Amino acid sequence: MRANPGGEIAPAEVFGRDKLIERLWRILERQSLVLSAERRMGKTSILKKMRAEAPADKLPVYRDLEKVRSPLEFAQTIFDDVESYLSRSKRTAAKARQWLTNLTGLEIGGIVKFPDAVADEWKTLLSKTIEDLVEYQDRTVIFFWDEMPLMLDNIKKKNGESAAMEVLDTLRSLRQTHSELRMVYTGSIGLHNVLTSLKRSGYANRPTNDMKAVDVPPLSPNDAEELARRLLEGENIETDDIQTTAKAIANAVDGIPYFIHHVVDHLIEEDEAVNAARVDAIVNTYLIEPQDPWDLRYYRERIDTYYANDEKQLVLNLLDILAVTDTSVPFDDLFNRLESRLVNPDIEKTRDVLTLIQQDHYILLQSDGYCFRFPLIKYWWRMHRGVR
Ligand SMILES: Nc1ncnc2c1ncn2[C@@H]1O[C@H](COP(=O)(O)OP(=O)(O)O)[C@@H](O)[C@H]1O
Ligand SMILES: [Mg+2]
């Protein structure tokens, strides 16, 4: 296996995800899915592997929605995807086409792009398009929609938050109408980051509360080590001891597959045999490099982008406190420490913000309190913020 950080990897090279994928197929038998994870955890790789290896009774339709900017563009995108699965005769018979022909007077075969004039009709177009596919397919249709929250964010910016909500509500009602239809939403920001009014009410789950939320974790320590070992072998990297070097790589990057690829890619250029100490040194330089090749500043910048002004100081202070504690911190203790840094912090707002930074994968709540989720990010936070 060759190192390919950030590149598209073949389904067979998506390592350590078989059990999770099996579970996802099992869930999809009954309901739709929201797959969430920190970016670069391997969501897209999982979706593409599922598309490539779908059981015979499933029709997976994958689409990256990042560039879609309006509800009409969304309807158009789905229309294009659906048409590619319908035979020519079925296309002519299809409801979406017929309806559009009646509405616009355009030739039935000629429609390739929805005219702007039908923008207000996106819901009907979307519904009929999806009906067409469900009706003409004997397989279960599963839409894999990657970067769904980014599309909603685009729509929100252009057409307002209610338009974004309407897209979600329409999709929910389509799921209710077609019991066989499945959708998988995923993306590197959460729906709650986009739908701030829902966020304020605590939780962005109303338009998705019929879907199963699944978190994509890092690779297990064994799988991460095995991936590192195969990459070291595949790149012919000389080591003092391949197993301890592989273990050091897996460990230093918390089992996050993207960083495993990255470290091995870096090791290709080493002149001498590498070992665990060298791996740790390399990871440490990545964390403090001003060029920030791993784009870790994202963890700081995201707070400015997606958190309200009155939440930012709370978030920064909570993370600063947790970055320098070795053990988990119970809520009371955490709030006490917050009070020594901020004037009259609001206790309920603090609770809300803790929920949000949990949903954004910064922290975990364990039985004995809160802690950073990833030691790598915790260490970076400490360095970047200069807290100790
Ligand atoms: N299961 C895996 N096995 C091997 N490499 C992986 C795996 N998952 C992710 N990667 C590596 O991480 C990179 C980012 O993965 P990707 O699926 O694009 O993440 P996400 O969609 O969560 O941002 C890939 O290009 C690949 O190098
Ligand atoms: Mg992705």
C-alpha cells in the first residue's frame, strides 16, 4: 500500500472500516443515516467504499454537494443523478420531465437544465425526481450525500436559513412517503453549525430525528498500527523495527488515517533508518510549523466561523482549561475555573456550549468529567494558544 494523504484511495485500500461498514448496512435496512466525524477521519472514503461494494439489492447514488448553492440547483443535481439511472424510455415517462414540460412548454426530450423561472417549484421537482427513481427501481435506493451541511450553509447564505430548513424538511417528508428510500447525510461540519436557530434551541435534530446518527471514530489502535505498517512496507521505508515504528505512528496521530498517510509520506525522504523517537519528533515539528501543513489552525478558526459572538470566549476558555489538565474535569470544577477567568459566566450557556464543542468533536464527556477527545489536537491547542 502506498502513502496517499488526502488523495482518493481505492475501495480496497480503505483500511479498518469493515466492521463499521457492516453496521452501516445493517442500519440502512431499517432507516437513514447521519454520519458525523471530524474532517479527514475518512467519511468520504467510507461512502465510496460502500458505493463500490453495495449488496445487489441496493442502488447507491453518491454525490458531493459542496458546490450546490440553491434548492433549485440541488433539485437539478438529483435530477441529473436520477436520469443517469433511468433508461431512455423511462426518462420520457418520468414524472419530473412530464411535469416540467407542462409547466414550461419545453420539449420533453430537451430538458437538461431547469430554467430559473421554476426556482419556486424546486420542491415539486425534487419530489417527482425522487419518485421517478424509487418507482422504476427494484433495488433500495440509497442517496449518499457528502458535504450536505456545506450545501445547506451555501443555501442559507443565499436564500436564508428557512430555505435550508425547508430542504431538510422536504427530504424528511420524502423519507416518510417512500418507506424504501434511504439517505445518508455526511460532512465535516455538523448540521447544528449551519442551522443556528436550531442550535440555539439546543439540538439540530428535528429534521433528522428519524435518522440514525453514527459517529465515525479514528481507526482502532490495532488497525491504525497495521495501516502504518503496510504503508511503511509499501514505501520500502527502512526502520529500526517496523512494528514499534508503526505503533509509534498510530499512537502519535491518535489513529487518524489521514495523518498516518502523512507521516509515512514524510518518512520517504528520511536518509537514515527511522524509529519511534524520530516519528515523535516529526509529528511535533508538524504541530508547530508556521506553514501549518496539516491545517490544524482550522480547529481554532472554525470557532470564529460557526460560534456566536457571545459563545466564543466561553469556548476558548473552556478549551484552554481542558488543554492543560491531565485528568477529566467534572462540570462544577470546570465552571469554578471558568469563573476565575471570566466575569460572571452564565452557567446554562456554559452547559450549552459544552454540548456544542462535544458535537464538534473537540471534547468528550466521560463518567468523571470532560476532556479533550484527541490528544494530538489537545497538544496542538496548548502549543498554539501558549497555555500551560
Ligand atoms: N480507512 C482508511 N484507510 C486508509 N486511509 C484512509 C482511510 N480513511 C481515510 N484515509 C486517508 O485519509 C484521507 C482523508 O480521508 P477522507 O475520506 O477524505 O476523509 P473525510 O471525508 O472524513 O474528510 C484519505 O485521502 C486517505 O489518505
Ligand atoms: Mg470528505
